Amino acid sequence: MSGGTVTRAPWPGPRPYEESEWELFYGRSKEVDEVERRIASERLVVVTGRSGTGKTSLLRAGIVPRLRLRRFRGKKATPWPVLVLRNWGGGKRTSLSDLLQAEVKRAVDALTLWSEEGVRATEDRVLLSESLSEAGKDCSPVDLIENLAASNSEKIAGLIIVLDQLEEVLRLGTGVTEEMTEFLRDLYDSALPLRLVLSLREEYLSELRGLERTVGGLLGRTVFLSPMLRQTAQEAIGEAGRAGGIEIEDEAVDEIFDWIGLREGLLRGRKRALVPDPSWEESADETPDLLTLQAILFEVFQEFLALKAKDRSAKLDTAFLKTYRQKYGPDGPEIVGNALVRWIERAFEIAVHARGRESQGEMGSGPLTALMRRVAVRIAPHLSSAGYKIAQERSDLFRKAVGEDVWALGLRDPELRARVRIVGGERPRLNFEELGLASEPMEAAEQYLSGVALEQGWDLVQASEQLLSAFLASLERLAEQNIVKPVYSWESRNEESWRWELVHDGLGRPFADWAEKRRNSWEDCAASIVACRGVSPIALRSEDPPRDALRFARWEGCHVAPVTESMIVLEGVEFLDCALRGTIFEHIVLRNCTFTRCDLSGTVFRHCVFEATNGRQVSFKDCYPPSMAILKSRLGGLSFDGCVLSQLTMKECRLEGSVTLRRTDVELANFILLEASKPSHELVFEGTCRVAYSSGDEQSWKLMRLQCPVVHSGWQRE
């Protein structure tokens, strides 16, 4: 792009292209031509291929838009209207029949997307909507579609029905598969003008064997979608870029493919299909993994936009990719390995308001976003195993991911734990009434709560409901980012059972890596609304140091330390009204940090550095630590104001600045092996302090008198 304007994102990321993105969809023109040719001559067409080859994009952004545009813009040829059935998860459906009827209605409403393409799109939606109303609620799915196809022979003439991602239905079990097969068989046998297009993963193709006799064999009606070859993908990237207003150099595309090629398994040949495709030639060195490629292209585009805003002459070339590498990794494997991880993190960059919140004690978007991320970290390990995605029933996933926090709120009976479930439809909630907990008094709630829960004064039930809100909002955000999706299962009692799973098997490892990196991190623990007890790690990483305030956190017996041997800087962090009993801070640089009204009973700072900059010291204000220790640390600037320091221990510490105490009581303190860098570096007790029963070894008292003079008008060793 020399001086042009970016019109739209040319590469949407690791998700399928949508109909609205048809102008940016390239690389599959031959396949689109083939499927369109078959639709014109055959009543049933099956599009299949392995997971990740782009079947959904082919349908939604390739085949369907071409058919629609021929109808809406064509002067002579007027293909039939297209209805796309694609949403097999979510909503309130108790049977396949119910689901199919809802999808047909949604497919008719979706024609509004094309209202700008001419009067015919609007006319189609009006005519088909009228036919839906006439059909009534009790009409079967087959009768409903037949009624639509026959609604207006002069203007409608017939229908093309597309069932995308059909494996989502076929996987629900033998009963549902038989019901779907019967539905397709009845449509095929009807005398009405219909075309059926089915899209599904190749391993589920055998589930359609019930159609063999009806259609006279499936193999001859099947189009196998092979993985996109490197050269084809390279051309598609360039064409999509130009359509979006970006000129990407061929050498830059080559370099991106080289990154992918450096990682084992990303350039791979097509696995053996259940029904082999004779046209495919094994070419393990020329087949890019589209999921990772799309994640990298999306990220490159976002970074380029940021650069373009500053420098209009910027080009998407190898020089730009060099700056991209410097930001995200020194080599190909690291960039490739983390592109999907960063895509997942973007799901939580925009705050989402929780649904079903109580009017009292609302949580702001900032704390909610942090809590959503914390919940997602605990969701991730339960959705994948051995490289394959796992469907989880919603209540079961809640118990696995958030149950530990709910149980920590006082639900101690194991039998009650197993009975916790999500109830309700539009406003989901937990079944606390059924468990007999909602009406019981929740005494001493403060000892179980932390963070925003303490700040807002919630009781235990309110805290549990907020966990549920964050759980549901987290799934919603992950679904919007095309990471997870809802799927269906029907029980024998015809009751609805919500399930969730990853959109793609290939997202399992990146999602787990994302979660592992953030689990028990500073942000993860700070977002908790449940008290953290025991020897719990709080991991700090240099690339994302914590800042700002930590409010009402209850960390008891935690270990705050960096992941690596390098020290981590906490700069300007405010600890406000925190309970840090028994917490150990180790290998931490505290710079301009403040501890205000904190309970520091048994808190230990070991191998830490207390730094002051711009005249601001690390300060403890109005804190009450019955026992506290600072061990083997460097004290560059430290003050205590209005504190009660019982059993304070300073041992093997080096003063590199002044330590000041004012309005502070010091009792039973121990000063051992203290050193000072300069004579001016002092341990200063101002006149408002009270010191009693404090001691130290002979060397320490000598050092305190000589190198760390104690300034106090009534000093007396007691």
C-alpha cells in the first residue's frame, strides 16, 4: 500500500469468513466453481474435508454469496433463494425438530444482510416470512420448508438449503443422526424444487450412510476440500490484502511461510480420508496450517495499522516484519507458537457487562473483565485432551472451573458440591434454594471473601452469583472470538442440556498454554473474589508487571515471586486494606509502593529491594503487623507511619537509603546484621515513636550506632 487507505481488515483471524466478507475471500475459486456446477445439476451436494481446511469459509464467503449475488444482481439467470442453517448450539431447543424450525426462521431473517443488493433480497425475505407465518407453530420442519419452496412459484421458484457444520448434529448420537437422516431423506424425496448442500468433517461422512439408497450413492455427490497449497495461499493473501487496501510484498509472505515451516507439524500433508480423494497428491512440505496462518496475518495487520497511523509511507514488507519479530519473538517458532495464544487474550481486551447482576453490589467493567479472565484460565484445561476437543455440559464445566471457588465460600459438604448446577433460562442462576443455602445466615463472610467482593460488601450467595456471571460472560467472549461454541445434547426426558466445546481441535494447546501462563499470576490472584489460603504461588513475569492498586485482597500464606530467577519490579503498586497474613515476598523490587491499612501479620520480605525515586519511598501507613520480617534485603528508601510493629525482625539487610519511622510503636523488634552503604543512611525513629523491648546482636547494635544512627529523643534500650 503506497498511499492508499485501508478499507477493511483483509485477514479476519483464526475464524471462518462470514458472508459479509465475501469480497476478501480468495484462493478457492476452483472449488466454488465445482460446487456451484454440481448444485445446478444435482439435488444433493456434500462438501467435506478434514478439520481446518476452510469448509465453512468456502460456503459462507464463497458459494453462498455467489448464489445470492446471481439472484439479486443477475439480469437473466435467477437462481433460487439460499437459506443457510448453521447455528446448531445455543438457544432454547428441546428437540431436533424444534432446532430445525428455529434455524429456518433465522435463515430467512439473515436475508436482511443483503437488502442493499437490490429489491429482490427484500422481496425474498418478505415472501418467505409470510410463508413462515402461514405455516404455524405446529408445522414440521419438512412441511415448513416445502411450504417455503411453494410459497410463490413466480418469484421464489425453489430453494437452496445449506446445512453447514452438520457434524455438530450427527455427533449427538444414533437417535439424533437417524432423525436428521430422515429429515434429509424426506426433503430429497419431495417433488418440490429443492437443492440440498451439506457441509461436514470427513470423519462424520459415514454417519450419512442412511442416505445411500435414497440418493444413489454419496461418493459421486461429494466434493472433497483439500488443504490449501502454499502457492495458492500465498496468492490469496496478496489478493485479499489488495482488496482491503493493503499491498503486502511477496517476500514478506514468503517470510511468514518460512516462520510456519520452522515449526514441526504446521506444514503437513493431508491425512488419509475415510473416502480417499484421488485428485489429492501428498505434499507434506507445501500445506500451511490455516488456523495459525490466519492468527499471524491478523496480528500483522493490526500492527501494520498502528504503524500506518504514525507513518503513512509505511509498507508491509520484510523490514516491517523485522519490527514485528522484535516485538513478538526473535524467531519463527516463538512467533508461530504464540500467535493463537495472543488471539485468545484479545477476547478479554474489551470489557463485557455481566448479565443478571443484582442491583446491589454491581461489579464494574474493569473488575468483571479481570474476573472473566480468571474464570477462563480455569475453563481452559477442561476443554481439550490429547489434542482433541472435549464437550462439557455447562453445569459440569462450571463445577470443574469455578467449583473450587464456590466451595471455598463455605459449601463444605461433598454431596452438596456435586449438586450445584446452573438453573434458569434467560437469567441463569445457581440452585442455592434447592441446596437450602440461600435462606441460611452467612456468618463471617469476610473471612471467605477477597478483592471486590469485600469492597462491595457481598454475602456468600452474592459472591457465588458473581462467579456465575463471570463464567457466563467469559464463555460469551470466548465464543465471540471463535474459541469456544455451544453445542447440543438431548436427554431421554427431552430436557435441554447445554454443552460447550472448542471450535477447533487446534485451539486446545494454545488455550492451555494461555491459561497455564496466567494461572496464579498476579492479575489472576488480584481478580479473585475468594480468599487465597495456604502455600499458594503468585507468579510474576517481567513482560506484564502489576501496577496500580490492589484493594481488599486477602492473601494468606501466599508466595509472591518471579517465574524466573530475575527480580521483578512492582512500581507504584498500592496495597489498600489488604490482608497479607503469612505472605512471603521474594526476589521482588518494590519501587514507590505503599501499604495502607494492611494486615501484615507474619508477612516476610526476603531477598527484596525497597527503592525510592523522585522523593517517594516505599511506605507502610496505618498497618498492624503483630509480626513481620525483612530478611536479606536492600533498603533504599523505606518508611513506617502510624504502624504497630510488634516482633519486627530486620536481618542481614543493607541500608542504601534512610529508613524512617514516625508515629510507630516498635516492640520486641530484632535488628540483626544490618549494614549501611553510607553514614548518612540511617534508621531514624522520630519523636512520635515508642520503642520497647527491642534487641539485636552485638554487631548489629554497633552498626546501628555507627552506620545506622537511631535518632530518638528518649532512646533507651529496654
